[in-house]
Amino acid sequence: MKNKKEKMRFAVIGDPIEHSLSPSIHLPVLNRLARESDYFKVNVKKGKLEGWIKTVLEEQIDGFNVTMPHKTDIIDFLDELKGDALAFRSVNTVVSCGGSLVGYNTDGEGFHFSLKETGLPLKGSNLLLFGSGGVARTLAIKAALEGAKSITILARSPDKAKKVAKEIVSYGAEVHYGSLAEADYIGRDTNILINATPLGMAGMDGNFINFSFLDRLVKGSLVFDLIYRPMETRLLAEAKARDLGTQNGLGMLIYQGLLADRLFLGKDFDLNEMYQEIKLTLEGKVDR
Ligand code: NAP
């Protein structure tokens, strides 16, 4: 066993965490760009963050990623928030700087990098967002911060959509909200549709009742499904059949991880090369 100080040590915490792909994203980068590193998965139950933070400080863990259900609760245990985490009030990356814990959120920027691959800018776009959960809220704020023209949030619980809409209204975008059942009546100016619900995810029984809302989208529009298992959901297949652009959630997943590694290492390395390598590895894993 090597001395603690010789290796950099990182982790991802959440519950459940067993199926997390995070080690496959982070280890190749950390091992290539830093000295030999450890990156382990830790199951931390809701309400048990205090014990984890004690471990981080005692064991001098260099940083960790945060996933469900801790992205908001972790804030109480941090010394500072930086970047998008300040607006999101949600953290997916924590860096330990000599015992001081700094929280960041790379989800919005990860989404933005993946969207850039499609050639569509967030600035000036008319977004339709399905879902009002943690990620939908994060992306709605990110889109508003990046200058989206309008953001429509449709969710099965319209009250939750309203709550997110009210929160982002102050950022200057035109904001609408409603029920998922109203998807057929979306405006023709929508050019990016994002699915931030688990509808269509492998292992989930439910799916969209029909896909007629896609017929409202004009040519050149993009359908972005945040799901990456399967890589092509029924939503994306239906969008392709209508000649619409498509993007799955794998790119966002990888980019948010690479951006977290930049923070862990304090290095602005070029993302492209690592991105392609990790994408190939993950495509093999998620499509099995
Ligand atoms: P979340 O906080 O649990 O929110 C889920 C949203 O989906 C809520 O609005 C929820 O509505 C809605 N929903 C759940 N089941 C539904 C159903 N049967 N019909 C209609 N709506 C339903 O989850 P999240 O963290 O935001 O994640 C949302 C999706 O994004 C998931 O599919 C997740 O896998 C994906 N994701 C992808 C990435 C990536 O990097 N690609 C990262 C994070 C998440 P209620 O509030 O009414 O329950």
C-alpha cells in the first residue's frame, strides 16, 4: 500500500451508487494527467453527510463528486461555493484545498459542451424542457444565464414546473410552464427540446404516451434526451424518423466529469482527446 500522500484520492458519493460510471470517466484522466490516483464509489445515505465529511478531512481526500440525493444537502458542509453552484444552489463537485471544501457544479456546463457539438447555441434559443426535477432546474437556470430567448417547462406536476419557472424569471428569459399533457400545443418557434424525465430509460416501465408533439418541431430542431441508457431512446428514434437532430445524455455525462477533473487537478487540459477515449469506453458499457 502506498503512502496516502503519494496518491491523489477522489470519490463519488450518492445512494444508490453501485452502478455509477464515474470511475470509468475520471480514472483515465486522473491517472494520465496527475500522478497515480484512486477514485472510489461511496454509498452515503441521505442524512449521513456529516460522517462522510469527517472522513474527507481526516483522510485528506483531495476531492469528490456528488450525486443523488446529496447535491443540495452538501452545501451546508462546504466552506465556499464557486461558479454555477452559486446560481444553482446545487453541487456536483467538491475540491478540498488544504482542508477547505469548495463546491462547484459542472452539470450545466457539461450539458452546454454537449449541446455545442450539435452546432446549436443556447443563446437566443427557444427551449422546451420536459421535467422539473433537479437537472431540469439546473439546465433551466443555465439556459437563462446563457441568454436563451424563451424557456418552457412542462412537467407531470405543473406546480413543480411553476416553481422552477418562477425561480428563473429573474434571469431575463421569457418563461412558460405547464403540464406534460400540453406538449402537443408547443409553439412552433421551439428549436431545442430537452427530456429531463426518466421516461424511456432502460428498466423504466413508462414512456411518452405518444410522440405527436415532435410533429410541431420544425426542421433543424434538436431533441436532446438526457438519458444515456439506452443510447437511443424511443424519443430519439421518433425524432430521427422525423428528420430532427438528436443528442443523447452520454456527452453531457462525460463533459461534466471532465470539467470536474479540471477542478480537481487545477489544470485547464484540452477536453477533446480524453472525451473521445472515454466515450468509446462508455459506449461499450452502457449498450451492453
Ligand atoms: P429528478 O430530480 O428525480 O426529476 C425527475 C423529473 O422527471 C421530475 O420532474 C419528475 O416528476 C419527472 N418524472 C419522473 N417520473 C415520471 C413519469 N413517469 N412521467 C412523467 N414525469 C416523470 O431526476 P433528475 O436528477 O432531474 O434526472 C432527470 C433525468 O435526467 C433522469 O433520466 C436522469 O437519468 C437524467 N440525467 C442525466 C444526466 C447526464 O449527465 N446525462 C445527469 C443527471 C440526470 P415529479 O417531480 O412529478 O416526480
